[in-house]
Amino acid sequence: MVAAAVVALPLLALVVFSAIDRYTDDRARAETIAVYRAGLYAELLTQTGEPSATRLRELLTVSPLPEASAIAVFEGERVIARTAEAAGPSLDDPQAMRAVERRSGDFTATGADGVGRVWGLAPIDGTGRTVAFGLPGDNAYGAARSALWRNTALALVAALAALAAAFVAGGRLSAPIRALAATAGARGRANEVQTI
């Protein structure tokens, strides 16, 4: 049984590690994409004049957003334009508030619409305004998160099955030895070697 555990635990660790690694990579990629897109939209808003809700709508007719993505434009800590009221990040979250104050970086927040997004921030040059681009987490790393839970559960089931098989096999292998020992013990110590 110990041998089964020794064999199963590294396999379990390898499966879980690879699932965590994939999830971490997908999440980091989503953060990079969100920051890059925020920078792109900040540059486009800089080139089109005064960044306002009207300019943002005009810009989105030329370059529509990916499904369930969102943009918000901040002036300080106040939202002055956004693609959808319910999609914007809540500034009640301290992590979001710090990122908006820095005017750069990324954070994760769930909007009033219930969609969790990875938000990237970029300043609009020459203004005190910041563009926030929100990429839906499920689109970016949802498959990796599902794979993490699935692979971890399957690895645990496989490890438990290996331990159960080792327990059953160990019992069957040792049964004849236990019977032999019981027989030898019943005949007395003098005949033990002869009996075996």
C-alpha cells in the first residue's frame, strides 16, 4: 500500500501542478491583453480628440469590442464614459481603487452585470484620464480554471483507486502467509520450521 502511495502521489502532484501552471499562464496572458488593449484604446482616444462618451461610441463603431468586453474612461476616480453601465468595474474594491489611482496595471473585478473581468489600465496622454479595458475572465482563462478543477478531481480519484487496489491486492497477497503463520503457530514452536 505504501508503494502505491509513493507511486500515486507524484503523479497527482504532476497533474495538479500542470493544471495550476496552465491556469496561471492563461490568467497572466489575460492581464497582458487587457493592459495592451487599454493602451490601444487610450491612444485611439488621444488621436480622436476629447475623450468622451460620444467619442468612445464613435470609436467602437470603427473597432467593436470582443464579446462581453467593456471599456470605462476615468477622470481621477470618476467614470466619465463607459460602454455599458452594468459592465464597469466597481471601485469599492481596494485593488481596483489602487490601480485606478496609479492609472496603470491590472486588476480583477466583477461588474454589476455579474461578469468577472480582468481590467487593464492605461493613461490617456496629456490628460488626467485613464482607459480601463475589461476582458471577461471566462473567455480568457475559464477553460484553464475548469481544467484545473477537473484534473485535480480526476487525479484524486485515480490516487484513491490506486490505494484501494493496493489495499485489496495487499490483502490477497498476504492471506496465504497469514494462514501459514496461523497453521505454524497452532502446531507449536518446535514444528514451526518443519511446517513452513
